[in-house]
Amino acid sequence: MINDVLQRRLAERHEQSRYRRRRVLASAQGPRVVVDGRELLLFCSNDYLGLANHPQLINAMQNAAQEFGVGGGASHLVCGHSLVHHRLEERLAEVTGRDRALLFSTGYMANLGTVTALIGKGDHILEDRLNHASLLDAGLLSGAKFQRFHHNDMADLERRLQSLPIEGKRLIVVDAVFSMDGDIASLGELSALATKYNATLMADDAHGFGVLGATGGGCGELFGLGQEQLPILMGTLGKGIGSFGAFVAGSDTLIESLIQFARPYIYTTAMPPAVAAATLASLDLLTTESWRRDHLRDLIAQFRLGAAQLNLPLMISNTAIQPLLVGDESLAMMISESLEAEGVLVSAIRPPTVAVGQSRLRITLSAAHSYQDIDALLGALSRVVPAELRSASQAL
Ligand SMILES: *Cc1c(COP(=O)(O)O)cnc(C)c1O
């Protein structure tokens, strides 16, 4: 019974060119990975700083495993909160310039836990339409009145804020860097609107933490927004930081409330302490070595210039996320497959992750790439992107 329904849905996915399949990597994350016995140049990882396979992180993890073992053992509230977790929370508060930070096992759980702990029935949540799935799910799960405003459209958001009833709490939630587009939210204006309309602002800095700002502190540092202006700052540790997990940073009241009320925090096993130790090592590199961010910036500029010369339809972004807009999902799949034949791995992003007609190749750059790697990517793109996509270029 259920199998028949599932098989029909799977067949439909296939027909729509939306079927997902996993590639099996036989190597660590890095500019080159091994798939099916073949080495491919990788341009779709979120390991933006090339830290996922860094010897100092590996070393820290090995040492901590010797001392603290492997398993977290229990949830943080029972007996799983180790010294390493605690130290990492203190360090994250320091790096983000917040009073406190709280570790979550994943970013998905941090978003679900935070939103549902803070608002519920009778409250209001306003989210950018292009927010990450975990934030949209969190908004739905909260039971609050849920509105999605036009992407980064402050006038639309203000209209919606003006027409809210006075009752209930108000939460505005955005991706700081939009995960499938690479553009950055107008956090200064969002913060001003939140203040003006008595709302609280939350930013998900999954793609900014470690990468944005002079010291990699993320969107708060880039925009100069402290805890007053951006009271709920969420970041992940599995992307630019090269480790695993996530955190929420803010006031003591916020963090204590999450410890009491965030169910995905309370009812889950603490991450292995050794993972937290690796994250601490990564934060050390972040503050002592800024060359990765500088090099990444140079690679982004090189790629955008080269893509403009080839009339490639890059979306407008100056972050490590450099999507090439294709439109049709089967064409996106075809280009992705042709790139793979050229030895370059970039996955095609299709509905429902993006809107229908907005399929794209989500190209991501990493500080571990070289200028030659970018040239190789541009060369492959010049050979496989069909001419019909090359006229309306908007790069640079
Ligand atoms: C990846 C991502 C998450 C989820 O983080 P995980 O730690 O991978 O669960 C949340 N928000 C955004 C914007 C993301 O890109």
C-alpha cells in the first residue's frame, strides 16, 4: 500500500529530473576528491576555508578522543556536557562578541530549537522567502502566524510589520548569507526595522561564520551589529569552520531560555567532545591565520572576472557561493554531468530546494583552491555551458 504510493512518487521525481542520488566519496573533503576511483576537482563543498581536513583539527580530535573517549554519553542536561563543550561555548561567545553561546548538535536542530523555544501560538514570525529549509520548518513547527516576505525586500517586510496586530511576540528571521544564492541579507536595515516595530531579529550565519568579517566573526562583525542590534545569532560549525555542529549566541537570558525550553537541545545526545575539540582548534586558526579569507576573496574575484569574459550567467554574489543560473532542471543536470565528465564536480540544485525555473549549478569556492583550479573550472565551463545560456550575462 504505502510502497505503491512511494514508488509512484519516486517515479514522478525521476520524470521531473529532480531525483537525488548520492555520490560516494573515497577521500577527505578537499579541492580534489575521489569518486568511483576517479579524482575530481570539487566545487560544491561548504568547506569554504579548506579546514575540514586540516592537520591541526585532526590532531585536536585525536588527542581529545584519547582523553574524553568517543561518545557524548548523554544529553547536555543529564551528564553529557563536558569541559571541552563548555570551553567551546565560551570561545564562541568571545569570537562573536556575545555574552554567551550554546552548542547544538546540528544547525537544523539549532534553528528548530531556537524558534520553537521563543515563539508559539499567538506570536508572529516573518521570514525571508529564500530562508534555509530548517528555518522554514522551524517557523511552521512553532505554531506562530507565519509570513514570508519577498527576498531581502525591506519595503515588503515593513508593510507586513505595520499590519501586525499589537498582541504577540514578533520574530524576524533571515539567512545572513542565502545558501543557494550567495547574496547577503541587509542586516543593518533589518535590525533598524526590528527596533522600529518592536520585533526581535535572528540571523542564521551558516555560510558567514568563519568567512565574513575582518577576523571571521561572521555577519555580526561584517555589519558591526552587536548583541543589542542582532540579539539572536546562529552559526554552524560544519561549513567554514570545517568541523561539525552549530551554536546560538546572545544574551544570558536567551541562552538560559534555550537550555530550559529548546527541545532539540534538551532531548538529544551531546556531540562527541572530540568534535568540539576539533572546532576549538579551528577557531584558533581562524583568529591567527587570516590568509585563507584573503585568498578566498582573490579566488572569488578571479572567478567572477573569468565568468564575465565567458558571458556565463552567474548570479550576483560576492561570497564563496557563486551559483550559475540555468533555469530548467534537466539542463542543469546535463551541465552537471558534462562537468563531471570533464573531471569537475558541481551538483545541480533543483526544485524543491529552489523555485521552479530557478535550477542552478551551485558552485562554491574554497581557500584550498588554487588559481589554477579556478582556471580549470572556467575552462570546463567554457566547454560545457551551451551558447543559449551565454547571452544575458550579469556577472560583476
Ligand atoms: C547548512 C545550513 C543549516 C544546517 O546546518 P547543519 O549543521 O548542516 O545542520 C542551517 N541553515 C543554513 C542557512 C544552512 O546553510
